[in-house]
Amino acid sequence: MAVEFTEDNFDELALKSDKPVLVDFWAEWCGPCRMVGPLVDEIHSEYDGKAVIGKVNVDNNQAIAMKYGVRSIPTIIFIKNGEVVDKSVGAVPKQTLIDKLEAAM
């Protein structure tokens, strides 16, 4: 299961990570998020130890969503060395997410 990012742990786990980070912004009521969520969990298993893969529930962590300009969900951002290096909006194939994560490595 992917890491659950919150306003309390986001800086430590995502921005200060020495590994690339994939952050999935989602909500329980979002249909496309329910399609992407399992893919993110699969990527978490496949990249365990090589990257940090996590999710931000936008209903519970609005400040993080606002900070990164998330207006549509699912939005997935890719962070390297504390900076956003790529972004994906909407339901996309797993390979697209893997390609963007690999590019951040």
C-alpha cells in the first residue's frame, strides 16, 4: 500500500526524500481516482526501496493540494530533490506513470 501523505508528514517524506517521489492526489468520491489508485499501489510494490510512492487525500489535506495547484483529480506529481519535475492529470495508463517516474530517477 502506498504511503499516506498528510500535511504533517509531506515535507519530511516527500520533499526531503533522497529518492524520486510520486504523489497521487485523490478523493474517495472520484471515479477516475478509483481506477488510478490500484495502479499507484502496484507501482509502490514494484519500486519499493527505489522511489517513494504515496497518496494525498485532497479532502483531508487541502493545503497540500492548493500548494501544488491541484484543480482536477486524479493529479499525479513527480518530485525530485524537493522540486516538481513532472505532472499527470486524469486517469492515465500505468506505463505512462512508470515512464514519468523513471525519467525522474
